[in-house]
Amino acid sequence: MASDLAPRFEVAVTKYASWTITLMAIAAALALATAESVAATAPMRIVFLHSYGQNFKPWSEYARALRQELDRRSHWPLVIEDFPVITARAEDENAEVQFVEYLSAVFSNQAPDMVVAFGAPAAVFVQRHRSDLFPATPMVLTAVDERRVQQLTLTGNDTVVAVRQNIGILFGHILQVLPDTKTIAVVVGNSPNERFWIGAITRELEASKDRVKLIFFNDLSFEEILNRAATLPIRSAIFWIQPQVDAIGAVHEGDSALRRLYAVANAPIFSYDDSFFGREIVGGPMTSVSDGTRAASDVAIRILSGEKPADIKTPVLEYGPAKYDWRQLQRWGISEGRLLPGSEIYFREPAAWERYRWQIALVGFVILLQATLITGLLYERRRRIYAEVQSRQRMAELAHVNRYSMAGELTASLAHELNQPLGNILTNAETLEVILKSPVPDMNELKEIAADIRRDDERASEVIRRLRSILRKTPFELRDLDLNEVVGETLAFVSLSAVAREAELASFLTSTALSIKGDRIQLEQVLLNLIVNAIDSTSASLNAERKVTVSTASIDDFAEVSVSDRGPGIQQDKLKEVFEPFFTTKPQGMGMGLSIARTIVEAHGGRIWAENRTGGGATFRFRLPLVSVPKA
Ligand code: ADP
């Protein structure tokens, strides 16, 4: 076709003879380039001969990949025409002859530029009819085991891209990864090509027949194969060749047969070609579609470029590195330690950490944060409890000091209280001496005097007991108490002091006990503070009524004590302030009594407050929770 343009080139040279040699050269180059590109547009016709049909694995995968690869690498437009060699399913000679005639008719005008046969059935067919079928057309036999190629009938126009199925390696590998395997069921059909492989496997594994039992499913329909695969004995494996034409003549192309087998099989499935690999197959050494395609496309491109096929020698393809499906390894409990060295593991599911890295990190962070917060809070709580214990201890100590100072205030009246019984004892002792001097002492009188002395002594002891009790340094301790009793004891303690200060003490206590939980000494101290303050206030003004009233009451769930006086009262805006530490209006005052009283009441879960009375004076009240007495 390039010669069609030469006259035009000559005309151009004549017409523009005055042009420089350089321009002529450029024009010549352009013209040549155009000529070449026109020549290159002529399509190359390639015939693909498919074993059994266009969709039979593994060959269909080799054909599909080679088509893609040639489209990608070819310098020429390609016309690829597919012809399934259906006649090979049964090797029907009569049908084959007619198929050859049909092909010859299709290509009667122009022979194809290249023929590619995929798989042994197509190779056997095309070699058998080589002289009738495009005798001068270059031909590539690919995806075929070397044993299936008739070396003697190869012509100078033929070349082979063969693989080698190493039966020993394939089956030995099953025992390598599952050493306990006792049975291998071979899923294979009954077509001529498949029978070849049954024979080859039987022969080559003859030596291992005592170690592992081989079962071939070639004489079963596919439905029967499924039943058998579901009920294989334990320690079985399945070797998948694909029942391309099963015992009842049904063909199984594509993926569905393997998928159905996998759904029911009770044993792991192995195979020989990686076109089956990717879901159902465990893996191992396998022929590789990509290696085969690479080699076949190299050969095809060289042939299309004009090389003589017989000159192209391709080494037989061996197995690549073993491939395994991680999911199948997990399913069948195959340890990675048993895999062949240099294996590649596919479809590994990322560990939870890899898959949810951010979520886990976030949750971890939140947990850490929470743990830190909880630790912080626990630490704070401990500190608070410690501080509370400390403050209660301080309060107890302060209260103790406060009791001492109050005892000091009461010393005069206490001395008076002690003096009285001691004075009586002295008088009685003197009377006793006088009576004893008489010749006939009156025994009855003596007895009465002795009883008086005893009574006075007990009275003095009681005063000392009370004083010791109030001055005792005790830890804060809650006990079951009757608040009325506490009030009564305090009134007894302070009564003499009231008398000394010319103040009248009146009390109105509830008839029933007021059960509370409390620290007796500390509650007595609260009361003492309130009563002494009340007595102080009555002495503050000359014309004030010198009367202090102490009452108890039960209000809702609380026991209430109130201490009232008719003193000057408290400035309205100071009603709360009087409870603050160091608040005092007295020249010698410390301002700690009410503050301590509030702390004690609050430590008992109660509250204390002050009010002014109508008609003058103040009332201090405090309430403590009543202990609920179970009803009878
Ligand atoms: P102190 O008695 O040392 O001053 P308190 O804490 O007992 O300390 O009292 C604080 C102040 O509260 C007193 O100085 C007084 O001003 C006031 N107060 C307490 N009780 C009464 C009361 N019954 N009437 C009037 N004022 C009172």
C-alpha cells in the first residue's frame, strides 16, 4: 500500500523543483510517515479457538486476559474472532470435520493473520486438522499442559506457550498443609480431556495410594457430586478440576459450579489454576493466568511483527509463588506455619485494631480520660473525707477549749455548789462530835446525821462528775440519745450558776422522749452556750426580765430545742452574723461559742438559727433529725 503514494511524491518533486533539498527531504519524510500510517491501519485478524466453549474456566480467563493485553500492546488494529470448539466435548469426528469445513468457509477469502488455541481440547483439535485449517497461518497453542501438545506434528508456523501441571506437587501440597488428610476427592468431569487427567493423576500418585485415598467424581452427575461433597469422611480434601462435562453430559462453565460446591462441601477445596482462586479455594501452588498471559502476548506480538513462530521458543511455565486465601485458612484452621515458604496470603481481614483504629483510639482516650477523672474525683473525695475528719477533730478540740473557758466562767457557781454540801458535811461532823461526847448518844439522831453526810457527799460527787464529764476530751461519736435527757442534764449543771446570777431558768420539755443520734457532751455544750448567752443577755439591761426559758418540741421529723430570753435581742441584720467565728459584742467575749454550736449542730445533720422575740429578747433554736422509732 505504501507504493500507491510514490507517484504523488514524484509530482510534488517536479512541481516544486525550485524548492531547496531540505524542504524536499521534509516532504519526503512526511509522505513516508503518511504511507506507513495508512499501511498500519489495515486490521490484523486473529482467531481465538476456545476449548469446549467461550466461558469454560480456566481457559476463558486466559482468553479474556490475552485479548486485553493484545488490545493494549498491539501496534495494529485487531479483529479477534472467537470460535468455541464445542465438538471437543465428545471428540465427535464427524462433527469435527464439518466444523473444520465451516471454519475454512469463513476464512476462504482471506486467511487470518494468527490463530490462538486456548487449552488442550482446542490444541488437540487444531493440531489434528492443521493441514486443512489455514496451513500457512501462524498459530499459538497456549494455556495447555505440555503433555497435551503433539510435539511431532508441530509445524514451522506453530509455537507453544505451555504450562506444566506437577501432580506430585499439587497433591503433596494438600498433605503439607493438612497432614492428617486421608481422602482426596477429585471433582472432575468425564470428557476426553478430563479423562486424560484422571489417568495422569492415578498414575502419578500410584506410589502414595496407601497414604491417601483418591476418589474421582467423573462418573457422577453434578447433583450427585454435591451430595458426595457434603458427606465426605473427616480428614478429607477436595481437589477441584471442574466437571466441565459431567457423567450425564451436562456442561458446567463459569463460576456457578464451584460456588455451589463450596456452599455444601464439608472439606477444604484446592485447585491447580489461579483463575479459580479468590473465594472458595484454599490456595497453594497454582498456574498463573497473568504469567501465562504475559508469555502468550509476547509471543503473539512477535508473530504479528513478522517473526517465524517456530523460532520463538517459550520455556514451559512453572508454578509461581503459592497463594493462599486467608479466610479459607481461618475456616479450616490451617496454620500459617504450614504454608509453603515464600507464600503470598490474600484477603487477610484487617484485625479489629487495624479496621477501627480511630474508633478504638477514641474510645481508649475517652476511657483514659474517664479513668483520670475518676481517679481525680476519688482522690478529691479522699481528701475531702480526710479534711472532714480533720475539721471534725479540730471542732472537737475547739469545742473542748470552749468548754474549758465556759467551765472557767462557771467556776464561781461550781465552787458555790461544792461549798454547800461540804459546809453541811462539816456542820454535821461537828454535831456528831458533840453528840458522841454525851454519855448516852441518841442513836437515831446519829443515823440521821450519817445519812445527811452521805447525801451531801453524793451531791458534791455529782457536781464533780458533771464537771469532769463536760471537761472530758472525747472524739466525736454519735449514739442513741433522748434530747430531753441532754437538756435536763445541762439545766442541772447550769442551774446554780443561774441562781448565782439571779436569773430564773424555766424549762418546758415534751412528755415523750425525743430520740436522736448525737454526741452527748457536744450537744450539752451547744445548750450551755445558748443558756449562758441568754443569762448574759438578761444581765445586759437592768430592767430586763431575768428569765431564760428552755423548751423542747417535736416538729415533723425533727426534735427542736429553743432557748429564749428577755434581753436586748439581736440587731436584725446580725441574726446570721452572730454565728460567724469571732463575732462578739461582749468586752471579754471570744465570739466562738455560737460558731462552735453551729458546727456541732450541722455535724449532727441539723440546723441552728436565731430570732428576735416580739416584746423583746431573742430565741435561739436548733433542730436535729429524729430517729424514726419503728411503729409497733
Ligand atoms: P461570745 O459570747 O464570746 O461573744 P458567742 O458566739 O457565744 O460569743 O456570741 C456571739 C455574740 O452573739 C455575742 O457577743 C452577742 O452579741 C450575740 N448573742 C448571743 N446570744 C445572744 C442573746 N441571747 N441575746 C443577744 N445577743 C446574743
